Amino acid sequence: MQITGLTLYQVDLPLLEGTYQWSGGKSVEVFDSTVVRLTTDVGLEGFGEVCPLGPVYLPSYAEGARTGIIELVPTLLGLDPRQLDVLNRAMDGAMKGHPYVKSAIDVACWDLLGKSAGVPISELLGGRNGSDFILYRAISQEDPDQMAAKVAEYRREGYRRFQLKVGADVDTDVERIRAVGAELKPGDVLIADANTGWLRHEALRVARAVRDVDVYIEQPCESYDECLGVRRRIDHPFILDESIDSVASLVRAHADAAADVVNLKISKLGGLTRARQARDLCVSLGLGMTIEDTWGGDIVTASIAHLAHSTPTRHLFTATDFNSYVTVRTAEGAPQRVDGRMSAPDTPGLGVRPDMDALGGPVFEATA
């Protein structure tokens, strides 16, 4: 099998709740998503998606994803998409860094591998664990009372794990954590995600002020070393997210006992191939994991679902369902939330059928 063509689509994904806000006054109302279609000489097609959380969250942005993918086209044409390690080395040889650019291509190749083998990607990633897996719900940054009110609303939708967006004024963030913590019921889990928004002294003040609250502290500061300094001085369980961008970062975090849970974002790692490596290392090291991505629609959600469902239940802290947050459906057969849980599709590849009308006209096409 050889890659004979690549087509790019750009899709706007408006948020159901209007806006998504996190630390530093950052916010997004419409996500700019890129969908990749790979065609082959045997008639199979593979799809992938990448959707940065705007240009101010990580060193990635939507137009950069499309420009980078176009740059890689000459390297991809003629390669066998089933030879994932060979393909990823070829991409790395043609473009240093920029893993998010390569992510949608890698996922599309996994889609082709699954279709070629006649099995869902979750089987290729190690097999399904249980009938489904647990999801979390992110609570966009608002006033403390508004955020607390969201807990009951999201619990009615089945969620039991709540990721509270903090990382602003210390006193307000303490109020947010306390207000939401007061709404929790037995079995609920609360995460205070600062998204790098605090300085170290601010993170320590917050942690001390909520010492009696059962809450995970997630990525309080921008740098790994700052986060490690906080981790070593507080009692709360600790999550690293933005600092985890490679297998090497995981090895370092484990050696330093820097986290109890890590967030694995598929596009930040460069696709399912590298995310699988990171996932398997976490299992070996005994780390809990949240399986997710920066953002996305139905295709991203399907790739998350396959990686999450193939992750041992004991090590899967939680996962996310981005297609529940947006108003646009881009594929049939995509996994859907049911009572705060989700399962991966059981049909070959990603198990989704992209809606070509929803994708619209291509923004780029290339053939061998």
C-alpha cells in the first residue's frame, strides 16, 4: 500500500456554551480544526484531525498545522502508511520538531492500518479494557458561584470528574476551589487546573488555603522546575500536563517523582504512535493518565477513545469527549458520551465516516 494523495479541510467548531476560558484571561469561542484525508493506491482512505487550543496555549496554531502538513506532502507520497515507525522517522527527517503538525497524518495512517487489517485501532493499540471508560468535564473559568452551579448540571449528564479552570487571582481561585468542592458528592473527583497560570508563591498560597479540600493540583506553573518546586512542598496529589511533551519528559518526571498523574495530549506528542509509546511507559512506571488532546471534533474524539479504551483501567485516570463541547458534527459513527462514559468504535480503523458536506471544500489537495 502506498500513499497517493493528501487533502486538507478546515472546519470551524463553535462551542455549545459560547466560550471557553482559562488562565491569564485566555478564551476561545470557535475552534479552528484541520482534517487530513490520505488516499492510497488500494482505494482505502484514512482520516486524522488536529485542533490547537488557539495560538496562545501551546506553541501551535491552526494555520501552522496546515502549512506544516503541506510542507510534508513530498515526503509522504509513496510511503506505506502501515509502516508507522518508518513514516514517523521520515516526517522527523523532513521537519524538526512541530509534533502537532505530524499528529493528524499519523492518526490517518493508523486509520488506514486498522481498515487494512479489518480491526478497530483499539485492538492494534493493545485491546479494549472493559466495556467503556470514564470521562471528565472541564469547567470554564467564571465566578466561583457560577462554576459551582455547573457541577450539578454536569453531574446530571453523568460526569463525576470535574476539571476546574483556575490560574488567576489567588483569592478568587481559592474561592473557586472551595465553592466547587462543597458541591462534590461521594465518588466525585475534583481537579484544579491552573494551566501554568500561577507563579510558584501563588501556587503555594492556594494549596495551603485549600489543604482540607480533596483536590488534585494540575500544572500550577509554566516551567517543569517551578512545578516540581511546588510539588515538593504540598500535600495534594499532583498532575503534570503542559510539561509532558515527550517520552523523555516522562522519564524525567518519574525520576523526580514530579507527578502522580500525567496528561497525554495526542497532538502534543505527535500522534498515536508516540502517544502509545508514552502510554505504555506510564503503565510500566505506574503513573495514572488522562488521555486527551488540545481540542477537536468527532475525529479527534475517536482517536482519544481508541487510545483510552486500550489503556489499562487501573492506569486511566480519565479521558475527554471534545465532540460533546461543540455544535458541529463532522463524522458519523463517532463515539458519544453516555452517562459520563464513552467507548471506542468497534468497526475497522477509527470507525468513523467523515461527513464530506460538513468538511466543506478542500483547502489543499496533492496527488502523486
